[in-house]
Amino acid sequence: MERAITFNTVHDYNVFNNNSTLHPLVSIVDLNKAAPRSGHQMAFNIFCAVLKQVKCGDIRYGNHNYDYQEGTLVFFAPGQVIDVANPEVYQPTGAALIFHPDLLLNTPLGKRMNEFSFFSYQTNEALHLSEREKKIILECFDKISYELSQSIDKHSKTLIASNIELFLNYCTRFYDRQFITRENVNRGILEKFEELLNNYFVSEKPQLIGLPSVAYCAGELHLSANYFGDLIKKETGKSAQEYIQNKIIDTAKNKIYDAGKTVNEIAYELGFKYPQHFTRLFKQKTGLSPVEYRKLN
């Protein structure tokens, strides 16, 4: 790596890419103006959506390397750190939307930002755009650029935030399309999730680790928790947490048939720290307590 750089402000990112700062809290960055560069580390304290139109090497995020292909949108949120691993010098091309969290204060978009879970996806979960979709994204960028080129007035913040929200709404739609068009890949992940849970409950992990969390399962499948959760929801109609809980109950039902085990023993075998939590979940899911279910069956 040549260097590490932290982007605390919109101006920091603009300077790094040889762009002017027209607004202190938001910018559409022309990456073609950036100087040629090689591998570097970037830490973001701003929101960033990058549309790359050149292959710039591998991005390292967390413990994984991912190929960053042409025509993809990648999202970064404040607090994220990435490595671009490319020993060769390359010329960046494309465009980026960057905005500071302060831009969202007292706006409808600020109240919705947690809905756009793709800001927490890993880089291998980037949004791959069709040519038509890419055109729509660039049109959204153009609308924001137009507002930035005007004199700031009382309408500027509302219009800029609304256009960013429009962009993010389109990204949500395109991600829904990607979940559908990658159905075979997603099916494979769902099957691996099912296998992961089956293996988990026949191992000693429940006693050693406890109940499997969404984050644990996502990590085992090399996915971010948000992407994994969204994928499972799209495929099954249930949240990943609900899916795990249903697997716990199915496993518990089989164990309850063993009259030689107490309810407390079953709870501990499943990974519950407190048996009453198991009883509460079981009754919530089945309408019966474990004891009542055993008597009924």
C-alpha cells in the first residue's frame, strides 16, 4: 500500500480526487479527474456511493478480497475502512456521490437511512448494474450536480436530500432485481444456511457458544449480516432471526420426544442460558409450553 487516507469531510474526498468542493456536505465526484494511483487504504467518516467504470483491482474489506468489476456500485458508510489492493498504477474513472451525515439532519431521508441496509454490505455484495440502470443512476447524479451548481438558497438542502433519496430508492429497486436474477446463487446460500444450522445443533457448539446469531451465520457464509438478512427475507419471507428460531423449535420438538430429558436439559443442549427463555420462545411459536407439548404428543 502506498498510503492510508481518512475522509472526515466531503472536502477531503474531493481533494483526494482533484475535484472542487461546491457544497461542504455533499458532492458528485468526477473520478476521471483523479491522479493515477495504485493500492491504498481508505477510511470513511462520510457516506459514499462509488460507480466504478474501470477495473481497479481487488478491494479488501474485513478478511476477504473481492474483485471490483467495471459497472458496479459500492456503498460505504461512516466507520468503514477498505483496502484497494492493486500493485499496478491505474487511472480511476466513473463517479461517486458523497455526503456528510450532517446533511441528513432534520430531513425525511435522515429518518430513513437505516432502511438502506446496503451501506453495510461487503464489497463482494456490490450492486451490478445493467446499462439502463447505470443510465438512471447517472441521471440521479446529474440532478444532484445541477443543484450543487446553483446558488445555495432555502430550497437547496431539501432538493439535494430528495434527489439523494431518489437515488437510494432506485438502488433498493435494483438490489431487489439482483436478488431475483441471482436466484440460483441465493438458493445455494439458503441451502448452506440450512446445512449450517443442522450441523450446529448436532455439534457441541450450542453448549460452547450458545444460540446461533444472525451475525454468526452470516460470517460462516462469508456475507455481511445485513446482506444475509435481506437475502433470507427475500427468499423465505421470514427474517433470518425468525428462520433460526424456527429451526430451534423444530430441533426442540424432536428432543422433547425423549422423555428421559428434562425441559431444562433440553434448553441447555440448545444453547439457552436460561431455561425460561426457551419455554417462552417455545410457547410463543407453538402455543404450548414444552411440558404441554410433551403431554400432547
